[in-house]
Amino acid sequence: MSTEVAIREFLAGWTYSRSFPGTAYQHYKPLFHVHFGDRRYGRFDELLLLEPAEPAHVIRCAACLITGPHWLTIFASGQDQAALEAAYTRAGYKLRYQETLMEKALAAEQPPVLPARLSLQTLSHVSDQAWQERFFAALPSYAQMALEAPRLTHYRVLIEGKSVASARSSITPHSSLCVDEVYTDPAFRRRGLASILIQQLLYDASLSGIHTSVLLASEMGKPLYLKLGYRALATALIFEKKE
């Protein structure tokens, strides 16, 4: 998968995973604007650069789309990251995060081996409201979202009935698996729980005939994804502009 295709597949899965009632989209080449219908992410207006472009052009396009505070994600592949950061900093942006766009070709994926006292649950198209509330009781508030999205599946790991790790996956219109919101309770980190979640996501996707997975990895998560067979495609520079 090329970097440009991976960016578009990630964008399709990411926006689907995080859409709320009222979310709106606008493609103003080369930028894609996501206006979230809910402030729970703390990022109400998001701009993502879909293809390489000069910073001056991107900044002009951004000004045409949004006049208030917003976030801007630049996918840098083979570009001078220091020069990019300097250009956007001069325009009033501040670099907040540096993450990695990653891709994996799914093959003969295997399910995880679950240690004793640990269980794994999935949730998709569940109509039992009480069960939904139990599922989300221990998740961060930003992960408590509508469950009727047909291409979205939620996962969680439990230890003796306590929810300690979670993730969700979405299937893009072009049949890629997008992994999002991988989270482990700080008290239970470094126990391989995130690895168990991702292995299960990949296994389920492979059984459904999905051949590719994309995700955006934090610096902390990147070593795990490399170990699980993902490869890095581009660095994502995530800027915030408050004015």
C-alpha cells in the first residue's frame, strides 16, 4: 500500500470511528476538514493534509476553511520535518504530537493466547442497553459513543471482571482495518494487554477477508506495532492553532 493510499484509508476509518451526530466533512484540496459534532475529544475542528503541499499553500487553505482554533495534521514522508515545523510555527501553529502512520498486510493471523483470569469481549450491534452500560463503565468518557455504526467493533480486556484495556476497529469502504483508541489502564500496562487486543483485532479482520490494516501510532505504541508486523510509512506532525 502506498503512503497516499494509506493516508486516505486511515482517514476513512478514523473519521468513521470518531463520528458523532452533527459531524461534518469538507474536502478543500489538499486539506480535509472534519468538524466534530461533539467536543469530548477536545479537538472540535481538525484539518488533515492528504498530499504533499507547500506550507504557505496549506496555511492559506486552512485560513479559508477555519478562522478559529483548530488542529492540523501533516503527514511527512521524506520531507524535512524540522523545516516543516518551523514553517507552521511561524504561522502560529504549535507542534503537539508526533505520531507514525503504519500499515500491515494481513496474512495467516493467529488469535492471542489468553492468560488465566483474563478474558476478552467484543461489542457490535448490541441492543441490550444494560450490557452496553456495563461494557463502557470502565472506559474513558471519550470512548463512550453510539454503538450502531455497522462497520465499528469495540474490544476490551478484563481481568477478574475488571475492564483494564480497550480498543476499537472500523472497516473502511475499501476494506481496510483501521485500529483506533487503543488504551490500557496505567496500573495494568507492560503486561501485553495491548498486544492481545491488536492480535484479536487482526485475527477477526483476517477471518472476514480483510487484507490490510492501517493505524496512527503514538511514540509509546510504535514499538508494539512494529513487533506485530506493521511498517512505518510516514510521520504525522500534529499541530494546534489556538487563535
